[in-house]
Amino acid sequence: MSMDLNYLQFEQPVAELEAKIEELRHVGNDSEININDEIQRLEHKSQNLTRQIFSNLSQWQISQLARHPLRPYTLDYIDQIFHEFEELHGDRAFADDPAIVGGVARLEGKPVMIIGHQKGRNTKEKIRRNWGMPRPEGYRKAMRLMELAERFKMPVVTFIDTTGAYCGINAEERGQSEAIARNLLVMSQLKTPIICTVIGEGGSGGALAIGVGDRVMMLQYSTYSVISPEGCASILWKSADRASEAAEAMNIAAPKLKELGLIDQIIEEPLGSAYRDVETMSRRLKEALLENLDRLGQMPIDKLLDARYKRLLQFGNYREV
Amino acid sequence: MSWFEKILPSGLRTSTSNKRAVPEGLWTKCTGCSAVLFRADLERNLDVCPKCNHHMRIGARRRLDTFLDKDGRLEIGGNIEPDDVLRFKDSKKYRDRLIQAQKATGEKDALVAMKGAVKGFPLVAAAFEFRFMGGSMGSVVGERFVRAADVSMKEHIPLVCFSASGGARMQEALFSLMQMAKTSAAVAQLRKRGIPFVSVLTDPTMGGVSASFAMLGDINVAEPNALIGFAGPRVIEQTVRETLPEGFQRSEFLLEHGAIDFIADRRDLRDRISKVMAMFMNEATPY
């Protein structure tokens, strides 16, 4: 059987079952034999198999899920969770970076500012959005929108999904480092609640540049790391082919990062990961956002900023002798 | 060539290009122009080549020793040491890399911070030890930076940081990424309190260090011809598949593109930094 490209390699047994189910459905439609029982049996089997496969994923498999071609992106969640979204463009200095989208919207009636990385679905859009790898103007647009949110007392909701910052000549010329650094500084003091959620890949400075907040959440099968597994492998193992080892060594999946206190909350994904049931995923994400916004919204701003700074200060693993 | 080498048939001689040209000791070679220099002269010249003005890399202690006045120095955060909660291992264990770096440099980690003064003007200074795992930023570097900033805030004196780093320390994984946020947040605190922060970018300042506090100075100063940027030149070359322009990511390139305030000769740093700090703090220029 040929490989189904919408499924990852380790999901292929499930893909085969699903294909069989689909086949039977077709037969069922134009024949008189009742094969519903058989379909039901296979569906049950498929679910069990998925559960079995997903109960024991390696860090590398999770990183593949985080970049799954069908995984929901920022605009998908905006569509599912928010109302009246109006996209706002540009950094007012150089350009609009389509690798980061942002704008105002309502969450259960309340105005919020949304900022997120955006990857493309098809080749054309992937090129336009530079595979979700931002350039300096993307970070600067994000900063402009954050300051806008501060002025109008709207909470900021960010969605992180990038392999990392774009490594190009122009990006360096326009001050990639400064653009990322300034966002870190501004976010640490922004006088409005910030909630960040890693929805797919949380890759290096490009991710962190919209990732400083009061509450940082991760979807169950998203990843967060200082460098992509390939990047880490090519530097430390001198070969990008050792990415799976690098992924294991770095601990890029949500549970360990939560245990280490580096993130605050994990949002459980539906069986087989987010793309299998975007609606359920969106509902859970929305619930988590509402719950946190409600809590953070009740805190006086100075307390909020104090807690945000303390949260950053406690990041570190060292010994005091 | 020694008399012994002279009598050897040429086939037996080791090619000199494979050998270290000058042994450690009295003489040293400029890494820029290859001029053979008398070590004592070079040291008096703060490791700047008297022939070509090349600024050689210098260690953290020596940096602070040449920048700060002799009296009244107090180290900050010296009691903080690295840990390895992830038990990270690539081709080598992180623990072993740490021990090796500690032995080679005599430092516990890649940043040294001190309270002191420049020409009698009190300030806090921190400097990276590039020989310690490429000056990479992990939890200890982040924590020491924050503690240095804390002393600045408590005493209301400026903070000066000399960066020389390859970026975030991969062996500390996400902990190291978070040091970018932590140190940048500390700079925000300095700004809020009106305490000057001078970032001195030295060769090289890359990755997570350049993309956090190092680019956030109230003034950003660079030494001549230092490599400064986010992504390394080789990574960029591989990504864009183009040859990089001449002088790309060097101090002069950054000055031209508006990323830094000025380029300063190492031998002038004490004068120029203390002069500007005195103006920021509205005090008389120290002489």
C-alpha cells in the first residue's frame, strides 16, 4: 500500500485502517449488504490503534506532529475561536511581514489583540508567508500591535508556530537581533495581560519574540526549544540527520517542559492530535484562554507586572554554593 | 629553522602551516595581520595589534581588569555554578564539557560580573569569557547578569556589559532560551529606574545574546571589526545560497545600518564610556 502523505510515518497503520473504512463506506453506499457492523468494528480498531500509538510518542515524533501539514495554524484558530477579526498590517517603517499575522477581534464579546505566526498551506502561500519564519518587520509589527493593545487596554493573545527567525542577509541588515530583543523588553513591561500559546513549533528567538507573557501554554503535541532539532543536530552532532537524537536530548515536548516549570499549562489535544478534530481543539483552547484572561484581568496592573517579572526571574537551573 | 631541521632531508620536515607558528611565551602573532609581536608590548596595548590595530579576543577577567580601576572591585554572583538537570548529552556529556571548560578557563561559567569604578566613577561591569563554551548563555550567565543589574539598581550606578558569545547554550535547551527573556526583562527594569546600561559588543556577539540584552543598551558600542549578528554567516550562506557581502555583520556594517551608536577603540573605552555615563547621570566628567 502506498504511503498516505496526510499521515506521518508512525501513523501509517492508522492510515491503512482509515482507507479500508473509507472503501467499505463506498461499498456500503451502493450495495444492499449491511456492512455497518464491519465499519464500526474497524473504526473502533482504528481508534484503539491511534490511542496505542499516541500513548508512547518519542520527542521526535511529537516534533513531526507539531509541524504536521494538516495542523491548524493561527488563522484557523482565529476563525474558530474569535469574532469580528480585523487584520492589521505593517510595521510602519519598512513592510508588512505575512509570517506574523495580527489584529483585533472579540473573544466572547471582549476585545482582544491577537498576534501569531502564520505558515502557508499551499506552495504559493508558503512562499508568501516564508514558511512562518518572521523577518524583523514581523516582530516590529507585533510590537506595534502590542503597544496598541496597551493603549486601548486590550489583553494580548499570541499564538506561537515557527521554526525560528529567518536567517537571511536582509534580516540581518534590518536588525533582526534588535527587533527580537526589543520585543522581549517591551513584553516584559506591557501594561496589559499577555497569554501565549505554542500551537505548533516553538522555535528559538523567533518564537520567544512573541512569547513573553503572564501565562504560557502549550498544546499537547506542540514543541518549544532553543533551536530546531535539525539545527541542534547540525551544530552538536555535525549532522542534521541526527535530529531525532537532538530532539530527545533537548526535551522539546510539553510534559517535561511543564515539569521543569518552563511553561504553565498544557492543553490536551483530541485523539490523533489537533488536526483530526479542529473543533474540539479550538473549544479547549478557547476555554483555557477565557479562564486565564478572566483571572489575569482581575489583577491590578502593577501586581500583574510584578508577577510577570518574577516568573521570568525564576527561569534558571543553577546551584548556589 | 634549527640546525637539526636544516640537516633533515626536506621530505621529513613537518610543514610549518600545520604547526602553531609561535609557541606561547615571549612572542605572539597577531591574529589579524600575522605580525610577530612582543607579548609584553601587546599586553600594554590591551591586546590591540600595534601594527594593524586588530582587536584580539580577550578573556573576561582581563577585560574587567583593563576596564575597571584597580581599587574597590567586588565580584557579583561568583557563588553561582552551572547545573545539568536535563543530563544533556550529545557527542559528549554536558557535565564533562563544563568540567573541561572550567579547567581551561578557571571560571565557573561564561560571564564574570563586578562592581567597581572607571576613573573613580562607580559602575557595575560584566564580561563574557568566550573560551568558556563559546561564551554561550545558560542559566548561570542569565542569573549573574540579573544580579549585576540588581546591584546597579540598588546602588543607582550604571551597568556595562562586554559581550562575546556564540549565543544561547544549546546544552541547557529551553532554559537557555528563557535567559533571553530574563535578561531583557532586567534591562527593562533598569530603564524604568533611569539607570544607564551600556552594551559593548565585542568579537563575536551572536544569536541569543545579540537578540537580547546585548542589543538593548541605552548606547550600543562595538569594538572595531567585531562579528555581530543573529544568525551565523555560514547558516545564512546555506539558507540564501548567496555569497555574503564584504564586511557583512562586522561592526562597521552595523554602524552603517544604524544598529550601534559608535565604534570605539579598546584603548579609549574607559574614557568614552565614563564620559557618556557622567552625562547620563548629570555628573562631572571624571578625569
